[in-house]
Amino acid sequence: MKRIYLDNAATTPILDEVIDAMMTVMKTNFGNPSSTHSLGQEAKMILEENRRLIAQELHVSPAEIIFTSCGTEANNLIIKSAVENLEIKRIITTEIEHKCVYETVLDVQQKSSIEVVYLQVNKKGDVDLDELENVLKTSDKTTLVSLMHANNEIGNLLDLEKTAKICKDNQAYFHSDTVQTMAHLKLDFSQIPIDFASCSAHKFHGPKGAGFAYIRKSTHLKAQIHGGTQERSLRAGTENVVGIAGLGKAFEFSVEKMAEFSEYIQGIKDYAIEQLTKNIPGILFNGRSAEKEKSLYTLLSISLPSMNPLIGLQLDMKGIAVSQGSACSSGAAKPSSVLSKILPEQVQQTTTPLRISFSHQTSKNDIDQLVNALREILGL
Ligand code: PLP
């Protein structure tokens, strides 16, 4: 059975060239980057070359890229350290952030006396930037705003530039979880007054276990993991040189191919919208998912016109991998926390949500097979 992978927002297959780059490092550069001998320094060079490559693309200084084990760690480092070291007294965020932001905010709130303000999100999943501005103006408490760039369940995009400007004009720090958009959309942080962002290599054909936090130099965060002075004392622990080599290779590849791939993948998404609409009467597209420019081109969130909690399993048995909600919630009985916030109760009780997510390896034939399988399962 040919397997069809349509869950690229959960993770992406590693590219052969990424595996090759990692194998070379694994075989020849086993030194500890903190060692002063030449084997150690060769490993150190690999770290610094990849840091430079990423920094150049984002138009930031290499010192502002701090390698971490994943996007979750990067977001934890940023939020926890900002609260501890920047005298943050208030966090403004939403209830539809990824769990690694949402839960971290709850954790810091429990451990300190900071105020947390959740911005309203409408039925389309939009964050109201006028509300953000109004809330910022209500108090002069030192504030961290944390709003994700692209929602991992519905794909809605935030206007990063506008949001960053509102934060800057109101003297607030701005963090964006950019895990779904790094290496998928062009990001130039010399033009966007953002303080913190995050990245995870496995979202763009790199390895799991490698990511980074972008931390603007002037913000003076401090480590959450203590020990040695690695990563400019912001993240102790011997660096994952092999993983970072893979991260760098995947980043370089994705950025080089961004124009070509984004056009191709948007074409696949358009085709999926067209075929699903034509073949599944009553299908709904969640949030801004089906709207160009307003949603990420790699992701489509749908609600099928009947309740069937087993649909993910039934598709899996036909060799098709998609997500019911998001990877984090797909195994859970509870509905996705994002969809339960934005979909009307009646829709939640009569439909089945699915997240379909694409990569440059997805073909129109994959979409045809998905549509056929869905029609079969739905008895159409
Ligand atoms: N933030 C977003 C928006 C995500 O989609 C994910 C992964 O699903 C993460 C953070 C966590 O990244 P990681 O899997 O590298 O911990």
C-alpha cells in the first residue's frame, strides 16, 4: 500500500541532503564544540557556520540565534526568562496559542503575580489588533505580548509587522511563535521590530531535536538551563552538533527553494479546496484556512459534514496520514482546543475536523486519493 503523507504541520520527512550533511558530521566531527583542540574547534565551526547562515537569512546578528532542542524549548526559554529577567508584569496573548506557549504562560502566572490578558478571537480565528492596542494603552505595566505567526491548527496568519509595530509604539516586548512559518515565509527581522521568535527544524524537512530561539541582543534574557557557558550562556549543555548541521542544511534548502515551493504548494492547496468543495457537499473550511494571503499555504483545516471520531483511523487504514485537529490533540478524546474556541457549538457537535497539511512532496494524485477515501468513508 502506497502511503500518503498529509500531516506536514506535525512534522516533515527529512530530506536526503539533510541526512547526508548529518551523516558527514556524525562520522567526522564528533568533537565537543567547547573543547579547545582542533577536533572540538571543527565542531564549533559547524555550529557557527550554521548560526551565521540562519542569522543572515533573518537579517539579525549571529549572537541573536540561540540553538535549542526544539520549538517548545525555545518558547519556554523566551517566556520564562522574559518574566524572570525583564520585570514583566503582564502578558498579553490568546487562548489559541500552541500548548507550549499557552501552558508556559499558565505556569509563569502560577509562579509569579503577573497579570495575563487573553485577547478575544473571533469565529474566524482572527486576533483583533485594535483590541491589542487598546489593552496596551490601559496600563503602563511592563508587558510581553506573545502571539503566534501562523496557527498550527487552522493556519491563520498574523500580520507580524503591524503587531510588532503596535508593541514597539507601546513599549511592550513582542514574542511570536514562528515555528510554522520559519523557512516557509520570508522573515526579515531588520524590518520587523520583533524581540523574540522560535524555530523547529522538523517543520521544514530537518531533524527532530533541533531548533532555535531568536533573542534580540538588547533584551538581556538569561538561561533557563544552567551549567556551562554554551550558547552565549543562554542555554547550557553540549550542543547537538549533528542536529544543528541538519537544521542549517534544511533551513538553507527551504529558503533557497521558498519561491518555487510556496507557489507549488499553494497550487496543491487550491486544488485540494476545489476538489473537496466539489466532492464533499457541506464541507466547511475552518478559520481563514481557505483564504489566500490570510492563511499559511501549507495547511488546510476542514470540517466534514458528519460526526465521525474514527475518521483519522479509517484514513490511516487506507494509508493516508492526516491529523484530527493537531498532532498534540489527535490521540485525545477532547476536541482540539483551538477549534472548540472558534467553531459554533452546533458545528462542533455535527462535524468532524481534519487538518490536511502539505509539502513540496505532495502531489495532486495524493489529494485525489484523499478525496476518494473521504467519499468512501462518508458513504457518498
Ligand atoms: N509551536 C507551534 C506553532 C507548533 O506547531 C509546534 C509543533 O507542533 C511547536 C511550537 C512545538 O515545536 P517542537 O515540536 O519543535 O517542540
